Amino acid sequence: MDTDAYSWAHQRSWHRLDQLVRQRRLSGAEADELVRLYRASSQQLARLQGHHPDPELVAGLSALLARARGRVLAARTQPWREVGRFFTHHFPAAVYRAWPWWVGTTVIFLAVAGVIAVLVDNSRAARSALGIPEGDLSTITGPGGSFETYYSEHPNEAFAAQVWTHNSWVSAIALFTGVLILPAVYAMFMNALNLGITGGLMADAGRLDSFFGFILPHGTLELTALFVAGGVGLKLGWTLVDPGRVSRAAAMARQGRATATVALGLVVVLLVCGLLEGFVTPSGLPAPVRIALGFTAEALFLCYVFGIGRRVAGEQDARAAAPAALPDPAARWLMAPVDNTLERA
């Protein structure tokens, strides 16, 4: 069986099933249609699972059927349980599946920022090209200069909220302009440029200790969140260029859902970054302690993604490759054979 052609032939009925599941109220005819489409889609999922399809296609259809079963059986969902499942399953798995993209983004970003920092530190021509004025810059780089006072000139709570809002906006730009590729690349480059210029100026002033002491407590996790946003955004753009074995519309819809999942999860990650930048970075704690707190937050996030996310993604792939499981006894009647007319639809 050609699984791509098979999934394309049934996309319209799956979309209709999704519409009915999301609809708040159903008429009698719509409720009957929901049951019929659920039964048909369950059999179609079983056929797909027997022909080694794309794991993400099977996972998406399985999720749709789970929601449809809950609607048919009038199961009440618990909002907090769904929120918990989002952060224990959907978000870490989505970030893990995109790891080659955001790890690659990390390497390129840090390389570009590093080269810019070295040029700013050692080349007057580079400074002139970047529009950096000659002369005494101690008001920026010196003790008590604007680089340091930036983190303490506002109340901690207001500064944390401001940072959270700003970082969420930057990440959203990187995520959702990724479909056009070039705007996302430009946004990432500008952030690398700003980081490189600041690092180069602080190195030229002999104050790299202060630079890392103020950047690393919050910047480690903050930059990782930016790299994830940029990498996932670029993956969305590349999906438009190369949709793979499925149609471009289906591939974009699937990756768009994954991108939205990452966007929602990063809001919480960036909230943690804002709290670190608002309360830890400007605190009176010794620099090694502040840096250790930043590294701890980064380590926890990476363990979360490559531990929980990897496990959940593996379970999803295993379910996609395994034969279809029998439904729970309360829903077996829904799996009764459907007539050929519905199957042909």
C-alpha cells in the first residue's frame, strides 16, 4: 500500500473529524457523523501502522483519535492534567525532535559571536566598520558602567517582567518568521552581533570576568531558548522547501503544530530566564555562585529535553511501528466494521 497516497486520500475525513471534536455543541446528525468518522479513522490508523509510515503521521492521528474517543464517550478532561501532559510529553518531545536544528544553530551563533568579539577586541578597522566610536568607552565597559548598571537600574520585579516580555517577542520572531528563513537568520545574526560587540569591548577593557559574571547566570538558558526558537523556526521554513514523503500542506500543518507547541513551552522557559536575570544576575551573590545557578538551570533544561523528551519521542516512534492496540472495553463497540462507502470516502 502506498501510505502517502492513502493518507492523502483520507485527509479530508480526518480534518472533518478534528472539526467535530473541537466543536462545542453537536447536533444529532453531527454526533452520528463523529462516531462514523471515529470508527473509520481507527481502522485507517491500524492499516497505516501495518505499513511502517512516518511516526509523526501516526502520532498525530493517534492523538486525534484519543480526543475523539473522549468526546464520543463523554469523558471529562481535567485541564490541569492536560497542562501537565503538555510539559511532560508534548513540549519536551517537540524540542527533542528538532535538536539537530537548534544544536546547529547554537554552534553557528557562538562561532559568529566569537569571531565578531575577536575582531572588535583586536581590529580598529572592524570597530570602524561596525560604527563603534574611538576613544574612552569606560562609561560602558568600566566598573559601574552601563553594561553593569543595566541589570540593576530598575526594580527586580519590573526588570524581570520586561526581560520576559522582550525575550518572548524575540523568540516568537525567530520561531514564526522561520517559515521565510531569511528573517529568522537576520534576527539570529543581529543577536550574535550584539553579543559579539559587547564581549569584544569588555575584552578590550580587560573586564571579561565582569562580562561572563553578568552574562552567564541568565544568558546560558536564555540563549539556549533563543537557539531552540531559531532552530525550530528554520525547520519550519525548510519543511516548506522540502516536505518529505507527504504533501507540502500536510507537512507544514504537522510542523506548524510542533512549532506552536515549542512556542508555548518556551514562554515558561523564558519566564525562568527573566527571574534569573531580574533577581540572580544583579544580586550581591559572588559571581561563581550566580554562574553556578545559571549552569544548574541550563543542565536541568538539557536533562529535561534529552531525558524526558527523548524517552517520549521513542515511545511515540515505538507505538507508530507497533501493530494497532485494542481499544479499551468501553470503546470496543466503536471499532465495529464500517461500510465500504465510508471507507471509499
